[in-house]
Amino acid sequence: MPCLSARIRTKTEWDALTPDEIDLFNRKVVCRTYPAGQVIFVQGDPCKGLYFIEDGLIAARKVDEEGQSAIVRLAYQGDTLGYRPLLAKENHRATAEVIKDAKICFIGAPTMHRLLRSNPRLGMLFLEHIAQALGEAEERLFQVAALSVRTRIIHLVVLLRDHYGTTTSDGTLFVELPMTRRDLAEMIGARPESVSRALRDIQDDGLMDLSGRTVRVDQIDRLIDELHHGLHI
Amino acid sequence: MPCLSARIRTKTEWDALTPDEIDLFNRKVVCRTYPAGQVIFVQGDPCKGLYFIEDGLIAARKVDEEGQSAIVRLAYQGDTLGYRPLLAKENHRATAEVIKDAKICFIGAPTMHRLLRSNPRLGMLFLEHIAQALGEAEERLFQVAALSVRTRIIHLVVLLRDHYGTTTSDGTLFVELPMTRRDLAEMIGARPESVSRALRDIQDDGLMDLSGRTVRVDQIDRLIDELHHGLHI
DNA sequence: CGGCGGCATTGACACAAATCAACGGCGCCA
DNA sequence: TGGCGCCGTTGATTTGTGTCAATGCCGCCG
């Protein structure tokens, strides 16, 4: 079973590869599974290649000397990890940690550069991908810089809906919060206690129903409205 | 006088262009000057092409419906603006506003795509550039999410040193803060009053000397140390 | 010239969020 | 089976920033 299965590939930048290149990829790639909690690479490490996420959820976390910490990016199935330092020719600037058990394929920098040289379209698709990633990073920068914890939490739930939301036949939306309160807090630049309180406040206002790590939302519009019009109307 | 002068070009991604392509660039480009305060494009606008900054300083600002606002990026001489939406195939997600009088060259999207198709190396250099921009965005995201206003201010001064710092013969460093307190505040996700107070506090601690928009730093090490070891030692 | 508007600073105060502390629940494994 | 450690919540309290208001400064323009 090749790591780069067609099902996943066609939705990613790897769709640019020719059959020969797919063959090269599959020969060079090293795949393994990582349990939750495992660290894939550490900030400061030299970047030896990149990691294609076949399945699972990974967080890129930055930490400083005082222990202050924040999650700067999430990587889902089909995403690629480590491309930023590879392309910028830098060391890793974040630590990658598995949030949900993952299957990850490593591809070394030399192979990657060979593919980029032989296939300009691959570079163009990476360009598009990284441009979107920059847009998301700037969006979250804006949110943390300008919005309240409550609003940031709602943005986070809406964001997680893309990958962890399911809608039942009667239109009710369920969103799984796929990580601890601590990690949710690090995603929005807050403390776990503040996340707990904000979630309860939003629940008390009838915007969602929380049980454990699952959020039930009856009227997603009411959530979205608060993002656009603020609390009061 | 062609817009893409060799002096600036060789330090940017445009160094990849062949003489023919430079010629095409110079034929297609439209240059003009913008006074401070002028808006170059507005968030939500379709992206019609990109803007090469021959001189000046530009801020990319995000604003929401409630008027909350933050500066998500600065663009200096030699930088290119608008490449993110162009490459991500999105509309502009920020408003570009001139901070210091600028000379800017506009190059339309069709020309740009033609250059990218004819010259893969241009794409590779953009890839490298945008990868670094993503690194900077994530660094600032971490700072706003995890650090105090005081620390963020120091980071900002150190950042501005790259483009607005000069060192005298006796080793004293002068950094110009090239914008209003309001804009400084929007760069770090704070209020102008908080910026004023933080600057005064840092000055009271003898780490810098502030007069108007110029900061004098005698021992840059002491500033940098605070970033790595915190306030106390 | 005089006055208006934006900039910067400062003080008093309010408030959102952090901190500190305590508790119950749960999984894990010695 | 018991206990240790992490998770999640809640309460009490502190504190860093935001908010509001007043002032002085300066540049600009009628």
C-alpha cells in the first residue's frame, strides 16, 4: 500500500506529480504511525525534509525560554508539515506534536528539491498552499490582537467545524473539540480557565450546548452573527 | 529610468528575471508615488496584480465590522505587496496604507502569471520569500498570544532596528519609530495609551531613551536579554 | 494670526482575563 | 485495588490593559 494514495493526493499539491515522480516519491518515502503526544520535530532542529500527514491531527507549537507557549498552526489529513523551514531555508521554528494519532510519511529534503526542480507545477501548487496558510496566520494574528476571548473561541469552533463538524439529518451541527482545554487555550492565546468560562458563558447564552469535548449547535447562524455584529444588536 | 533598477532588484526575488523578462516587466509596469496616508488597495477588493515597493513604508491592516483593527504586516523597500492574494487566488484580505511616502510599481496579474510560467526560478524565489513571511507572521502570532505589551514593544523596537536603526561611531543605536503611537499599538495588538506607558516604563528602567519618535539604546544587549530572560534575573 | 484637528501623554477608573486554589472525575499502572 | 497524575470546572482575588477624560503640543489652513 503506497503512502501517497490517489484518494488523498488529488486534493493536495501532490496532484502535480507525474506517474514517474509518484514512483520516486513512494520509493523514497518513509512512513510510520505516531501516537497522540508524540513529538515529530522540535523547534530549533535543522529541517531534514517534510512530513505528509496521511491521517491524524498535528499542532505546531512555539515555546520561549520562560515557558510561554502558543499553538501557531494545525495540520490535518492531507496537509504537509515542515515545508515552511524547508522552503525558507531555516531551522524549524516550531515544535510539531501529535494531537490525534497520526500516520505520517517523511520525505527527505534532497528528494523534495529534486521534485521541485523537475516539476515547476508542484512549486506553483505549494505557492498557492503557503499563500493560503499565510492568510490564515494573519487572520489569527488579527483575532488574537483585536478580539475578546469569547469571540476567539467562537471563531475557533467555526474553524474546527471544517474538519471536525458533522451535521445530522435534522440540521443540528456537532463539532468535536479535538484537543484538551489547555491546547484550545494555546490556540487562542488564553488560559484554560478562561476557555472553560467562555465556553460556559456562550452556552448560558443559548448559542451552543457543550458536553465534554463535543459542541452541539442548533442555529449556526446565531454564532456567525455574533462574529459579525458583536454581542449586542 | 526603469522602475526595476538593478540596485534594488538584485536583493529581491526579481533577480531571477532574464533580460527579456526585465524588459517585459519594465514595459508593463505602472509606477506612481503615494503620499503617507494614501490607501493602495482595500480589503475585499479583487486582486488585480501586485505592487513592488521601490521606496517607502506600507502597512497591511485588517479591520472588522466593529472597527477593531490590527496591522498584520509591514512592507519595506524592495518588498512586494499583494502577492499573497494573487497566489492564493483570493481577494485582498487586508488594506494597504502608506505609512511613509512611497514609490510603488504596479504589475498586472496576467503579466505576473506569464512571468511565473516562463521562469520557474521566479516562483522558487517567491516560495522562499513567502515562507519567510509566514515565519514572521507566526512569530508575531506567538508574541501577541503569549507575551506582555512591554515585551511586545521591545520585540517591535528590535524588529524596526533592521530597517530604521542606525549605529553611531561610539556604538550607540538609534531606532526611528516610523509611525504614530496608534499604528505602533495596532502592530502589537494594544492601545496607544498602553504603548505610551510601556515605552515610559522601559525608559524608566534605563533600557532606552525616548524622544519623540526616536529611541536611543546604549546597550542593545540589555534589551535583548530581557527578551530571553524576562524582567527578573 | 487664530483656531481646528490629530498626536502624545497622563491620571483615574473599570473590567476582562490571569492567577491561585480547591475539588471531582478519570485513566493508568504499580 | 489503591493512588498518582492529568483533565476540567469553579470560586476568590489580583492585575495588566482597556476606557474615559483632560491637557499640551504642533502643523495646517482658512
